[in-house]
Amino acid sequence: MRVAFVSLYEAYPPASGAAYVTYNCAHLTPCTALLVQIAERETVEQIGDLTIVSLRQRTSSRLRKMACMSLTIFQIRREVARFTPDCVVLEGASWAVYLALIALALRKTLPGVKIVYHAHNVEYLLRRERNGRFVAALTRRAEKYLLATCDRSFAVSEEDRQRFSSLYGILPDLLPNGVDCSANCTTLAEVDAIKEKYGITDESILFMGLYAYPPNTEAVRFLIDRVIPLLSRQRPNLRLVVTGGGPPSSPPWLINTGVISRSDLDAVLCACRVGVAPIFRGSGTRLKILEYMAAGLPVVTTRKGAEGLNLEGEKHVLYAETAAEFQEALLRLFCDSSLSESLSAQAATLVRSKFDWVSLLQRFANQLQNL
């Protein structure tokens, strides 16, 4: 089976949760795959059975991107047609209006090819929070069009499936976010090197995620302004490690790594003591929590952060909603090694059994084959 994945953002090398999901879907789905992505470069790369075609977009202006969209759609359609796929997967972490236009163009160019919409979130709900009524309404129409006209659609959680059903009367299939449980082979020497490089201590708390994404921005500010200052006075060795870009402020206990390579990120995951996810809004599922658990980090998160993952409090994670609750939960983990080890072990077992990309994408490939 030949499957083309279309991404309107740079999925390889992955530097965000959405990019990581898209790249793994294209790379690990058992098929001959093409990934067409928008990037800062114009290249063709080969990774196993995956061909990655990067189309260069020469502007960062949103208005100019919209003006150039007809050319971008032409280029995507050309690359997909050259590949002669059985199926095209539209990666839904970009504006639904653009994806709807691509779906329409592909229908005209490749009428016999099946088109699949992979929704990373319910985009209309995000646009309703962040943008004006016009953008939200346009997004809603485009999202409904994608769900109604694509041959199959997938949501990342049962909660998102029900939201789609409530909004549009359409119930997508389920493709949960996952992690590659066999990927992190970091050595002790690499962990020691990353600790020295960034100044990571044995009491370091990790928040990973693209800082520019508003729910992540809110989470980092919550940690910096309300959670960590008091804890740092009680535990001078404590550090907050933020990856994916970070805030302009730089208190002495903050380690801002910026956007780092996957190998460095794997080492950072192994070097830190606890993973946190104080997420208060958004949809989809938080890949950072699965990454923490797969790496053996105990996790403190809001219930919104863990939405869609069916995690049991005091067994897989510790739940907290307020700054005081986060402080209390973090102190518990620092002071109670048996609790920390129990959470880590049970969470890692859950990830391997339910969220391993290999098994998730084998089922996904079977569903695409049945189209």
C-alpha cells in the first residue's frame, strides 16, 4: 500500500508535538509512504520506506501565506500525483480551511484516490477561543466539509470523537496519539553530558512543548509565576527545565533549552526527575504526558492535560489544579521515592500496552487498507 501524508508545517525533523505525531505516522505506518511538508528548505530525503519532500515557503507572513496558497496547493498536488498513492492522509494540525482546499484539489486531480482526515484536535473550538467570529465560523464550515467529504476521518481521543459528533453529527474513527517505546536508547554517558550541558540537577522538573502554542505559554507562565518560586526557596537544588522555546524571563532556577534535537530531548527526559503538564485549555491529547511516562518520569498534570488518556490518579499520575496543589504534589514526589517509583512503573506499563506507535499504526494501516 502506498500512502501520502500531507503536512502544512515542518514535521521532519520534529520540533513540536504535532510534528512528532505526523512524522511518526508517516515513518512507522507499515506502508510505502510519502511525506509532503512545508519547510524552510527545498529537499527530498529518504528514511527507509519514507520519502520526505520539503516544499519551501518563502514567507512567514500569514497574509502572504494565504496569497501563496494556490501555488502551495499546486505543488502539493503535483508531488502527490507523482507518487501515485492509494490513499492520502491530511494531517489536521493546520488551518482546516487550507486542508479543505487541498482535499478539493486532490479530488479533482486524483478522483480514484481515498482521502483521509487525521484531526489532531477539534480546531473550531481552538479558533473560537483564540480568533474572531469570522475565522471561527470559517473554520467550522471547513472542518465539517473535511469530516463529511473525506473517505475516512480519525480523532485522537474519545472526547474529541464525541465533540465532532455533537458539532457536526459525524463520528470519526479513533487514532490515539502514541510514542515509539523502542526509540529512547539514551546511555548514562549521554545523560551525564546533557546534565552538564544545561545544568540539570537531580531535582529538575520538566515541561516540554512548543512555547508559542498558547496553552503551553499559559502553562509555563503558571509554573514560573505561581508554582516554582516558593518550591525553589524550600529546595535550592530544584530547577525548571523548559524545552521548545521559552519565556523572556530568566530566574536562576529556570533552564530554557530552546528547541533541541530529538537525541538531546531523549537525554533531557532521562535526566529530569518529574514531568509536569499544567494545561487548562485546548483539545486533542497531550503527547508530552505520554513522553514523560514512556521515559519513566512520574507526572503531575491537570485533568484537562490528561484528557483523553484515561489515566488514574495516584496510580498513573498525580492530579493538581491550583498552584498549591502542584507544589504539594511535587514535594510528595521529591520526598516519597516509593510513590515516585510506583507511578513511573505503572505509567510505563500502560504506555507500552495502549500507546505504542507500532501497534496503533498497524491497526491504522489495516483500516486504510480496508478503504
